[in-house]
Amino acid sequence: MTPRLLLIDDDARLTDMVGDYLRRQGFVVQVAGSLAEGRRQLAEALPDALVLDLMLPDGDGLDFTRELRQGARTRRLPLLMLTARGEPTDRVVGLELGADDYLGKPFEARELLARIKALLRRAAPEAGPDEVLAFGRLEIDLGARQARLDGKACELTGHQFELLTVLAAAPGRVLSRDQIMDALKGHPLEAFDRSIDVHISRIRAVIEDDPKNPRRVLTVRGAGYVFARKQD
């Protein structure tokens, strides 16, 4: 099936150029020049992935990301932020709100294509037998790509689920940030430490009883992270 993308950006020159390029790569591309138009198109049908600019004429993309992640229908929609903002704070806030990836303007069309393909790979269900990693009250369902605490689904993005799976697949073993990035095959996020820290913080917020005093995902100062063997 041909993947369908929604690009929300008010820069008509950019959307024309990017849209034409992605269509030549085999994508169906829809464009919205405002949040209002983006909401309308999302209400009609969800795309396979969303590329969202942060600065739009009728609102802020960060607020829209928060809105999407709070909605049951759009919570797991693969989302890449696209913006001219260059401050690291904007990047961190976007990831904290639930964006799967972040690309600053100006950018190479080929890099955007690579990042979109990686988003779609992570969102696609994997073939093979279902497997559930069980750690007491926490279950990680690899087939359903879902983490559950006390039987209730945890609200994680696709990247956060994969990051949790990498850690849980090696309980008791300290993984450095470089090892984690290597394990996330094909993931295009830049290998900067703060990005992993942000995602770990979000994971802790939904799987730990007390995120400030974690018992499952532990920080080993100067070394990386470890998923605790102890089950509760």
C-alpha cells in the first residue's frame, strides 16, 4: 500500500518542492497550510505519518502536538516536527510533548525522506510470533507494540516503545547512549545525549510509580542506563 503523508506548513514554496520530491519517491502527499486545515484533513482520515511545522499562522505546532498526543485516535500517529527554530530548548520540548523526530530548516530533502521512512518502519507491525516481556506489573508486548502497567496501556510514542524494548531486552546490563542508538537500527535522530534523556524521562513518567525515584529504568552516572532485573 502506498504510504500517505500529511504535511502541515504555510510555506507554499517549501511544500511544493517537498511534496513533489516525496511523490516521486512513491508517497501520496497531502498539504495543509494551517492548523485548521490540518485538523480538517486529520478528521477525514489519518495519514501514515505527519510532518508538522511549529510556526503556523493560526497556532503553535507545539500546542498542536500536545493536542494530538492527548487524543486517543492520534496518540500514536508518527510525527516529525519541521521548523526553522534552532534553539535546543524547542527540540527538547517537542520531544517531551511526544514528537517522534525533529528536523530543522533548512534541510536536505533526502534527509527528510530518510527520517520519514524510519518513522514508518518503526510504526509498522513486525511479522513473526508475538512475544511479551513480563516484569511483574509491567508487560512489554512486542507483537502489539504496546507496554502495559497493571494491564493498562502506557502512552508511549513509537520511538519511546523501541527505546524501552532495547533496555528491557538486556535487563541488568548497563547500556551507553551510543549502544542504545546503535540498537535502534535505522533511527535517524541525531545522537546527542539530551534526546535520549528526554525520551527516558517520558518513559519513566508512564511506567514508574515515582518517576523521580525510578526502580525500573535506572541511570548509571557516567555510563548510561540499565533496566533493573528486579520484578515488582
